[in-house]
Amino acid sequence: MHRVPDLPELQATAERLGTQLSSEEAEVYRRHLTRMLAEFDDFVQARTAEVRPPRFPGAREPGYRPGPDEDPHNAWTWKCSVAGSGEGTLTGKSVSYKDHTAVAGMPMAFGAHALSGHVPDFDATVVQRALEAGATVVGKNVMNGLAGGYGFGGGVGDYGRPLNPHNPLHLTGGSSSGSAAALVDGEVDISFGGDQGGSIRIPAAWSGTVGHKPTFGLISHFGIGFGSDQSIDYTGPMTMSVRDAALALEAVAGYDGLDPRQTRDVPDWYDATSGLTNDIEGLRIGVLREGFLGATEAVTDSVQQAIEVYEKLGAVVTEVSVPEHLTIGAAQMALSAEAALAVRGSGFYGAFTRTYYPEDTIAAITRAWQRDQELLDPRGLLTLMAGEFSRRYWAGRLYAKAQNVRPAFIAAYDRVLSDVDLLVMPTTITQAPRFEPIDDRMTALDFALQSPVSQSAVANTRPFNFTGHPALAVPCEKRDGLPVSIQLVGRMFDDALLLRAAHAFSQAVPFTEWLAVEAA
């Protein structure tokens, strides 16, 4: 039984809720709380709720945390072997997951020592479906953790910094940094990352992999850890080949009834592979003018050469403009600030909807927030403070407006996409920057928010988290030892067309060969 708060604690809690209680009033409330909390405790201890059981419980090896000799680029928090059905589209494929995705029986720490030892008792949908499709799950990858780091840059968290296999002195890109390193090292075929503003596509760009942020809702987010706001949070495959990305999408996409962000617009099954031909004759490509602003000469030249490849393959290329591309960031920032408060309070997404709630995981995350305030990196603390003052000053209006302007931004891209089939631009306007260790917390905060690197990294990725359009990062060249990436963006649920266009490009420019060989 949890203890009943004493009178001073109860009065302080009431004051935080905006009211004052006299000692006499507090005593009345305490009497009723004693009864209510006892009933709550009895209900929790009863454990009557059924856990969604994993589909392949007998095929799971315990696993282990690899040492530096086995993991020289620090890509893994955990290695294991979970065998799937042995039949299906992913038969023979190895799959890993960013360490915010639940795999039953395997540790899930969100990159933070404070959650070490937490072991989910269920599989996320992307895990269950990959196993059903014949894949073997081989581990969890290092991510930017609760302990900080530099977000997009793959900075140092509790499990260290994944090293860029092309040049360890440069950033891998984050927050799905370990996924990228493991792929380039050839240790896994498919790794599912997480993307709130580019955290799949930035490491794909800087490390030289394919990275797919799907249409909003196309892949269920059930069983994947908290983000800043569920309306901008995605999971998707990272791979070394376009075909593997298509196979992964086809295996896991579709409505599952457990993710509250999915609507019935999401199909039950998605065909991502039948259209993988080399024929893109007549494909209408719009080169997004705003996507090149601030891009380095090397990135601009590489992406322009990639566009010329598309023209040689028969695509019709025109320049297009979406001015809103440059102003969308403020709306997403407003969402993130207030949503961070909700995440800190509940520890998990999905409140107020009828679905399965993973009790142990919710409790573990919430307790970590409550007892380990030092988990917050300076940027995280600033976001929480911004959310607190936002609620105080605008009483929810800021968050409401950020949600309500979304249709206008979606329409701005859709207008252009009514005349072209897809948009192209650099995934990131710079190549992977050098890693600069920063020990001072305030200097780290300035770097995260004001440095040219931080300002440019999300310029072309973040807008499509907000609108929900599918976006695919594809390597297009390697310059001065570091990859350059082109981003393809399409209409809602037209992910298969992006994969077809990327596949045709990959046949003309076999990036898998030069990336894998040089990274080995």
C-alpha cells in the first residue's frame, strides 16, 4: 500500500493545482484520499489486465551487451537472437531496433542508465510483424538518450557516441545513430529508427544509408517509446538498399488498431515491392527551390548530379517553390514544448484512447522522470520550461494553434504535388560535421540551438514530420570521404512511388557497392 500524504504535502499539492486548503479542509480530503488510494492500490496489485503475448516466445535467446572489440563503432546497446516464423518477405533478413522499441524479453533503456534493467513483456507492432514475416531480431541500437547529447548530431549519451564508419571523427547523425552505424558496418540488414524531426533521415544522410520516414500513420507506432508529440513522431526502416527498405515497409505497414494516431485511411496491407522497376519514364519531379537554401557547394553539386541522372532515366524535371517550407518550424516547435510536459507527466503516449497500455513500461519511464531529474539535458530542460511558460501565458492556445495550422501547411505542399509526382531536395544541406566534444552544459545548449550545424540539419527533414508526407533519404554520392544524400518527398500514402524512384536511381548509381566496400 502506498503511503497517504500528510497534511502539508496535501496542501502543497492542492496549491500546485491552483487552490488553497485550510488544515480542516485538508483533513477531509485526506480521509477520502486514504480510501481512494487503497482502492487504486488493490486494483493495481490485482493485475487482471492481459499482456499482449509475444508471438514467438520459445525462440528467444537472452542476449548480451557487446564489448568494444565486437562493437568498435558503439552501435549496439544489446545483441540477441529472436527467430521469427522462418517464412515470409523478410526470411533470411536480420533486423534491429532503436533502443526505444519494445522487444519482449530484451532490455529497453531509451539510451539512459536510469532505465537499465527495464525489460518489456510485449513486442511492438513493428517487431511482431517483422518476426511474422520471417525476420530474425538481432539487437537494439544506441540512440541519443535521456541523458542528453546533441539530438540530431548523435552526441554523447549514457551509452556513448556511435562513430561514423566512414570517418569516426565526424558525426553519425541522430537520434537513430546506432542504427546507421550498424547498417554501414554490415552487421544488420534492416534497422527501425525513430523520427521526430529527421532522426531517421539525418543519420541516413550523414552515414550513407537509405532512411524512410513513412506517411503519417502508415506504420503503427504501438510499443515505441515516448516522443515530444505523437502527431510528429514516426518509426521507419533504415537499410543499405532500397529493396530492403521496400521489403521492410511491406512487412510492417498497415492498420493494427493499437496505435491511436492511425485512422482508417491507413490500409490493412501495403504493397511496396511490386512497383520496384527501373522504368520511371515520364515521372514528374519537382526540384524544391527552398530546399537548397544554405546548402554547401558539395551538397548542391551532388544533388544536382543526381537530378541529372533522373533526367537521363526519362523523368521530367521542373523547379517548384513552397515558401511555407521556410516557416513551418515555429509550429512544430510549439507542439514539442507543450507535448514534452505531457510526456513527462504520463511517461508514454496514447492516453484517452481505447487500446492496450504497457503498464510496466509506462511505470518505468514515469518513475525515471520523477526520481532522476538530472536525466534532462539542457535542451530538454529548456523545452520543458518553454512548455510551462507557454501554458501559463497562452493557456493552451499556442498548442491548439500549432495543431490547427497543420492543414494549411499540408495544402501548400499538396498544391505543388498536384502538378508533380514527387519533390527532391538535399536531405541535409551539409555533410556530416566533425564531432566537437562539449563538456560545459551551457555551451552545449548554445551549440544545440544556435550553431549553424543545428540550424541546418533539420531544415529539410522537420517540415515533413509536421505535415505527414512520406520522405525518403537516399545516398547519391560520396565526397571527401563522406556521403551526400537526396531526399524524395511524395503525396500521402505514395511511399511506394518514392521507393520506385529511389530504386531506379540505385540501379543507375549503385551506391550500395561503394558505401559498403569503403566502409568495411
